[in-house]
Amino acid sequence: MLTPAERAVGRWWRDQQQAALDALNAVCPPDESRRPFVRHIRHLCPAGKHRSISFDYAELYLPSPQMSVLVKQAHSPAEAGISLGDPGDTDGERVEIPAGRFAFIYHEGRCAGCKRTARSKTGRVVDGLTRKPAGKVVTSIV
Ligand SMILES: [Zn+2]
């Protein structure tokens, strides 16, 4: 079970990774995006005489780094829930998050023939303690 503070950190970290994925998709737009449960993408390959060929839509698993963050409780009803404090601020709860506590998962694939590309538009964060990698482990979204 995640504590509320861990959940807040997980959400914050997910937003960082999603921003990196959005940036990558803006610079290198994929030809298509599929839902995360898709494992293989079948297409009529122009490099293969328009035969139906599939390529892997492989999982990329990005473990979270070790994080030490200050989590602030909401002081007024206007502040919704928990927010992350400034690093110099000491008014809050210091939460140490070990490396690999979360993982950001997205999918990517490319046809070896026609170079058609696929990449997730949206990744998701999982509990790194219970959800282990099912594919390649990466250290950053590039
Ligand atoms: Zn192809």
C-alpha cells in the first residue's frame, strides 16, 4: 500500500515522465499509437510487397530513481490534497522513496522493413515492488 505522501510523489514523478514522453512524441512523432495491451502491430508492409507483417510493440520499463522530497499537507481547503514543497522549505514531511519504488511503463516498436514506428501517447505508473519489468528496462525517456 502506498501512503498518501508516496502517492503524491508517484503522481509528481509520473507527470515528469509523461512530459518527457510528450516531448519525445513532439520531436519524433510515431506513425501510430496503440493501447498498452497491444503486443504486436500488424500492417500491410510497403517494404514487404504489402503483405501483412507484424512487429513487436515492446514494453519499456523506467524505474524511478531514489527520491527525497518534502511533502506539504494542505493548510486550507483551497489547497487540494498534498503538494510537493520547495527544496529549501522545511515545513512538511520529508519522504524518502527508494529507487524502483515506481515504474513508468510505455510501449514502442518499429518495423524492420518499412521503418514504420509506434509509440505510446500516454504511459502509466505502476508499483515497482509488485509489477516487475516484462520487457526492456530503460533509465530515461530519450
Ligand atoms: Zn513494415
